[in-house]
Amino acid sequence: MKHIALFAALAVASIAAQAAPVTYTIDNSHTHPHFTYNHLGFSNQTHKFDKTSGTVVLDRKAKTGSVDVTIDATSVNTGYALFNEHLKAADFFDTEVYPTLTFKSTGMKFKGDQPASVAGDLTIKGVTKPVTLKITHFKCQPHPMLKVEACGANATTQVKRSEFNMGKNVPYVSDEVTLTLAIEGVNKPAQ
């Protein structure tokens, strides 16, 4: 009877361990936030940020999670150094005063066993607005090179840049901007 009780206790402990939230540290080398807007009606332009940090916490059994992302606004990359400086100036990101953009989740919705959207607070240039990121792709699996569990996702939302004190040249350059977060994170064991 002792063996059955011990086995039952181990089974319950194992299930509890599997249901625990898992923290994934953002992999900056494979995380590329980018934004798309219309330029003078000619074309849609897409630019990115090169430095991102933060964490994603998932409890897939409980269907809960959280996201905390910090984007280095000084790392904006248009592919053109002069335009990078233009976007860092006071009319746009004003990186001397506001060096980061942040997203902190307030809730996560699942569809089946996959996260479908993340609601949260987006802060750009000192202004915080609620947004919902729609998850268009999501996958977790063992990372073949790092030998730890990893997850990746693509998520998108639309904002009006004028609501973040960045309305210069509206309506010639679109007020509506699509923000996309292509993100990967790894579950690093404690050192």
C-alpha cells in the first residue's frame, strides 16, 4: 500500500510540475519587431528594430500567460542611416527622451491549446495605450541546437501614430501603422 501511495504522490507532483508556468527569455537574434506604414500613397514601407529584450510566460495547461517586451528605440533600422536619425528625432521616437518602447500584457486568450491573442499596454514616447496583438503563428518545440524548449510566434496589431505624439506628415504618410512582433524565446535553465 505504501508503494501505491508513493506512486500516486509522484504522479500528482509530476502533473503539477507539467502544469507550472514556463518562462521563455526573448532571443534578440531571432526577434524582429517591425512596423509598416503607407508612404505618400506610393508604397507600404517596413522598418525594424534590432534590439529587443524581455520574457514570455506560458502555462499552456491552464491557458494563461504573460508577455513583457522592451524594444530599444535607438536600434530603429530603416536600412538608411540618415532616415534612422530622422526617426530618432523629437518629431518621431524622440529617443533622447524616450529610449524604449514597451509592451506589457494584461491578458492572453487561447483558441484550443494555442494562444490566439494578447491584450496589453503599449508605451511609445511616454504615451500608454491598450492594444491587442493577434497571434498569426505560434509553435513550441525542443530547440535542435540549444537543447532546451523554445517557442516562437508572430503577432500583429494596428495603431495610430498620432495617438503617440508622432503625427508629423499625416495624412500624406499614413497615420495607421501595423506593428508586427516576430518573436522567439528559449526556456533557459537557471545557472
